[in-house]
Amino acid sequence: MQAGKALDGKMELCEQDLVTILDAFVAGVQLRGKAVAGEKTMLKVVAEKM
């Protein structure tokens, strides 16, 4: 949901928007699951790739 909100109103995406989507995704997972860096969650896998 956070990724969608981050691009609200955009009709076309550019390469930088992918970074924005991933950043918002990570923030949304942290918020929803109360996850923090270093915990063994799917967030760790995604955050390590960024």
C-alpha cells in the first residue's frame, strides 16, 4: 500500500520510480510488521538487495 501511495497520481513511471517503490515497500513492511534491521524477516532479504 505504501508503494502505491508513493506514486499517487503518476500516469507513467521512470527508472527512479522503481527506487521510490522499493523504498516505500520496505518502509511499509517495517511499519506493518514492526520489523527492524537485522531481524530475520523478508524485509532483511529485500533491504540487503538495495
